[in-house]
Amino acid sequence: MGLYLGFDSSTQSLTAIVLDIDGDRRDVLFQSSLAFDEALPRYGTRHGVLPDADALTAHSSPRMWADALDVMLARVAASGLDLRRIAAIAGSAQQHGSVYLDARAAAVLADLDPGRAPGDQIAAALSRPTSPIWLDASTSRECAEITAAVGGSAVLARKTGSRAFERFTGPQIRRFYHRHPEAYAATGRIHLVSSFLASLLAGAHAPIDPGDGSGMNLMDLATRDWWPAGVAATAPDLASKLPPIAPSSSIVGTLSPYWQRRHGLPPARVVAWSGDNPCSLVGTGLVREGIVAISLGTSDTIFGLMREPRVDATGTGHVFGAPTGEYMGLTCFSNGSLARERVRDAFGLTWTQFSELLDATPPGNRGRILLPWFEPEITPTVRDAGLRRYGLDPADAPGHVRGVVEAQQMAMARHSRWMNVAIETIYATGGASANRAILRVMADVFGAEVFQFEVGNTACLGAALRAFHADALASGRRIEWTDVVRGIAEPAAATRIAPDPARHAVYRALMQVHAACEADALSVSRSDATANGAR
Ligand code: ADP
Ligand code: XUL
């Protein structure tokens, strides 16, 4: 039948997958990735983030994301595929990040010059040159103000699926309004990374989907529309600046003449983009309740499908709208892959050596605990970044390797209990899910079997499958999600890692120690932690 193009614009990279789908057959015909730092060095990002003197601030470049799309579409065009067969395009993007455009944006989007790359052209319509992203933790004041204005955390969580979180788009918008009121006033449209990139493809403002819209503290989870009280509590005139919210399966337009002329691409349907975690829910085939996925990307996330929204009373996690029309529960950790890399690099290791040390050290790390808060942490909330060591010698490489992986897995197990899922099976995805030594610790900590996927970037695969699903609906063919994902978004049976009951018993006991260390660290001020040499 057709070819379906999916993108994943993540923190560090852009990936594309082309799926060939015919009946029950689903083949990956093309897959390519580019790392922003290397492919577009003129933007000066490190791990996809613009360097900033303030440890709580994390911004990236919307122009860079646009140019990355251009580089990748050039690769698709040069791939030798029969481009005329591309029926639909959808995408996944890092969640929460926002792009601020002025009144000229609609005209600029519609009239890009095919002779030039898009980044510089779109710059003419940016009312804010950079975009705050999910790693930004600078909005505690705004979180408190919004929470107070709507009547407290419980109200906000019940309405939007989450209490106020620093990285969520509403608090970020409020901070922009506080710090740059004129630029805020000149902003005509505020996009998420997902809806911005969909707009670029379609050459017109695209809507936000409920999956990504629920990461803003602005969307009413029940109606899947903007929540007027939340919008009013965030910034003046915000309602007029937000795109509409439309179902994830909406066709938002046709690939614009700019891309058709620039790369010889066809007038394919452009489908609404969504967040990377909602797309990964599709790409891991989690279309039913009871199994969880753990994504080990730049962030570590644990998520699962929910038929009915069970909002977290402890304020740890989130409920998002799932692309299937249902809900998903998620807990996010900011010290994921980059924390593992920090330990690897501090001791001059390769990933192979890191894995060997992990395999060679005793489960439980002899009771020693490392809290790997290299950067401000989302779960639990830690503003003052810094390593916390309990009984661990700073020069002990194997102890740190085991310490970082065990602490991350124990934190995930403990802080996902609010989802109330008896976890027997875990689908592992994201860059670090290639590492089976890490997955062995995961299986033992959770006491659950762990599987890997053949297509490692499940967010990108999910985007391509969403393109197929939306195209079928738009063509009048109703299709069940179980049929969409069958035969491709499935774990590879041969990759199964079974938990070891004795090791799981060690971790059940150690999790109490981990909880105590965490409570202790959270009660100690930054100056105490530094004085202890813990930073
Ligand atoms: P994102 O989509 O958030 O940009 P990815 O899912 O692509 O991130 O994951 C990238 C991360 O994967 C890198 O930062 C790296 O630390 C990690 N990674 C890649 N290979 C390995 C490995 N063999 N072991 C552990 N981590 C790895
Ligand atoms: C989820 C979150 C991250 C980003 C980046 O809430 O903040 O997982 O989506 O991948």
C-alpha cells in the first residue's frame, strides 16, 4: 500500500523511519539519525542544549530543530525510495519545550523560499530566539503562583493530570511573561516542539495533540481542551496565543510546496505530532493495560497505558492523554543517560567496560548508595544538583557504576508505585536499552521480566505507525490499534531477561535503605552536602 514517515525530534538527536505497510506486513525501509551537536555545530549545543551559566536554565534552538528536519528530509529524498509512495508523515518530539512566534509566522510558514534552509527563514518570525526545554528547572516561583491561583496542587492535578512542574509549558510561559513582557505581548502563537515541527511541514499553524497538551498544566484532561482557569492563572491573553487542541489522529495539512520543491517530495498528508512518550506508548505496542515500558533515553521514564485517569495523589507522576484516546501514567527522571555517561566518563570507561564492571560487582553494592543528581532532578524534586554518596569511596569506579544503575532502577520502582500496576513485564526502550547489563539490574530490582525491541527508537516507530493509523482513518478505513502495531511494535522474545529471585530479595531490602538515603539527602541543604564533599 503506502510508505509512512515518522520523525523523532528528541533532546539530543533527530531520527526518521520509513515504514512500508501492506496488509499485515510492516517493513522498515529506511532509518537514520543525526545528533544535533555534530550535524549542526553552528548552533553550539551540548547534548542538544545551549550552554547557560545558570544551572537551572535549559534552552535549545528552534532554528536548529528546523534545520535538522531539512537535513533529514534531504536524506529521505536521497534514499532511493519511491518517494511518490509516501502517504503520510507524523512525528514525535521531546515534551514540554515551547516555541514562541510572532504575528508574521503564518505568512513566513506559508512562503518559505525553497532555495534556502528553513532555520534562518523561521528566525524572522520568532518572538523568543530560544526555546525552554524539559530539562529547565527555573520556574519554581511560577509553579507556586499558578498553583495558588487555581486553588492548590490537588485541583491542578485533578484537572490537568499533574501538579505544577517546573518544566511544564504553563509555568515556562508565565516566566517568559514575567521576564520579557514586551516579547510576550508580541507573541502571536506559542507552539510545543511537536506542533512547531508539524507546522513547518504543513506550512501553516498546526494544532497541539492531547498527548503533548497534557504536559503543559493547561489542558483539561477530561474535555481534552484548554482549561480556562489554568490558562487565566498562567499569563494574560494566553488563550489567543495557544493553538487549538485536536485528536492525535488529525490530518493537519499537506506537506507544503516548500518541501515538495526543495526535496522533490510528494504532497503527503501531515498528521498531528505528539510527545515522545505518548508516541513510544504506540511504538512499544502498549495498547493494553498491565505492562509498563521503561525508556532509557536522555530522560529515564516509566509509563503505561491507563483506561481511566488515576491521578497521582503523591504529586510524583503525570497522567497524559494517550494517542489511542485513552490515558497514560508516567514518571520522569532527568538524571538518566547523561548521569550514566558522567560516571562512565569520570572513570574513563567505554560502555563495554562499564557493562563489564556492572556484571562483575555484587548486586546490592554492599549496601552502599549513590544518589546520581548530577543535574537538578525531577523525581524527587531536587533543585540543588550534586552527587550524594552513602558509604561509597569517591575513587571506587565499580562501586559508582553499580551505584548509579541501581539507584536509578530503585528510584523508578519506588516512584512508580502510584500507578498501582503489578509489574510483571517491562518493555525496555531508548538508547541505553541496548545495554543488557543495565537491563539485568532492572529485571532484578523490579522482580519482572524485561524485553528489548528490534526497532530501538520506539518513539519514532510509534510516530510512523500513527501516520499509518491517521491515514487509514482519513481514507475511511477504521482500524484497531492492536492491528496497527501487530508484527512490529512487539518485543523480541529472544531478548527476554528473567529476574533472579535471590537478587530481587536483596533489592527489596535495599529499597528501604535507598528511601532513607533519599529522605536524608532531601533534608540536607546544599551547603551541608558540599561541606561533606558530596558534590
Ligand atoms: P534521546 O532520544 O532522549 O535523545 P536516546 O534514546 O537516543 O536519547 O538515548 C541516547 C543515550 O543512550 C545516550 O546519551 C547514551 O548515554 C545512551 N547509550 C547509548 N548506547 C549505550 C550503551 N551501550 N549503554 C548505555 N547507554 C547507552
Ligand atoms: C517527560 C519528559 C521527558 C521528555 C524528553 O515528561 O519530560 O521524557 O519528553 O524526552
